[in-house]
Amino acid sequence: MSIKVRYFASLKELIGREQDECEYQPNMTAMSVWEKSVKTQSMPNNILAAINMEYVDLQALVVDGDEVAFFPPVTGGLQ
Amino acid sequence: MIKITTSAFNPYEECQKYQIEQSHLQGKQGAASVFIGTMRDFNEGVEVKGMTLEHYPEMTEKQLTDVVQEAVEKWTLLDALVIHRVGDVYPDDSLVLVAVWSVHRGAAFDASRFIMEALKSRVPFWKQEILADNSKRWVNKNTDGYQANQKK
């Protein structure tokens, strides 16, 4: 199994792709999924994260097989 | 009911059709509140020719379902219908319909406002505008829903 990583909107353009597969490691957080997947790009401000379609904190733990998504604030803004 | 569509829709027809289909509303509905969001041909002081509405498909449905369920429970609504357009849209296209049915007007007014504001802040939609010179720009923030000089 692995983690499916998805990017949306302006973030997708910034990274240059819409998804990655990330090898699962114990104690992985949403942030560490970003670091392992995106590599060349530090995370812009205000990026939101979701695990399995639910908003999460970047320190939230992921489980093998999860889908982790990163995206800019939704139009309207989640402040 | 939640519907995400890539096709143009007529919110008035959709609303009427849905209301007729929901036989449980008959004799019980005392109030319906309908909100329709439409695409403007200007934003932040410049002309806008068109727009692409991107979304995160599965999460959009999930978040929208949660928002509507919260409203149904909080205001004891009889029913709710939300239709949201995605993909390429143009000025005067209907972008969103929020219709709620309740026994009394207060619940209908309040719940439709709640659904619309929650949709704006929680449901993963993003707008990319096409300007008059064909350049594109992402909409990074929306207004709070009022004109800048308007009394609230």
C-alpha cells in the first residue's frame, strides 16, 4: 500500500503535477507526506490539508492507504 | 439533495421540479428560501470573460453533504436542494442554487444563509478567471458577501 497525494488549483500549477504516490512510513504526518512527495517546493502559506476528504492539521497522522490532499484556501477562504 | 454539474442549469426550473417531486412537502411547507449565485462579468475592478470552476470531486460532495445535514438538523428543515456548477462558465451562468424548505420562514432564511456561507468557506471549489486579454488569474479571496460601502 501507499499514500495517494493530490494537489489542486494554483498549487497544482506550482508543483507541476496533480498527484503523487508516496511510500507509507510509520508515524507519517500530512506534513511529512508533503516533504516526501513535493521535495523541491517548500509549502506556501495558507495551504490546507485533507486526509480522506476531511480537513486536518498538518501534524495529523496518516494511515497506509490514505488519500492526502493539499490545496490553497477554497474560494471564499477558510480563515 | 446535492448535485454537482458541468452543464448549464436553470435554477428556477430545477427548484420547481424538485419541489413538485418531493411529495412530503405538500401541505407541510410554510416557507421556501431560494438563493441563486450568478457569474458576474467583472471582479476586483476588471472585466472577466469567463471562469473555470475547479473542484476536488469526492471531497466536494462529502463536505457539501455534511453542510446540508448540519443545516437540516439545526433548523429542522423539511428539505434542501443544492446545485453547484463546475467547469467552464460564462457571465450570467447560474453557478449555485441553494433552496431550503421549512415550516416557518425563520428557518428557511437562516438555513439558506448558513449553507451558502459554509459552502464558501469549507467546500473545495476554486475559481480561475479569464480576463479581457485572455490572461488567467486565480481568485484568492472572495468578498464577505457585501459591497465594501454597504451597511450590514
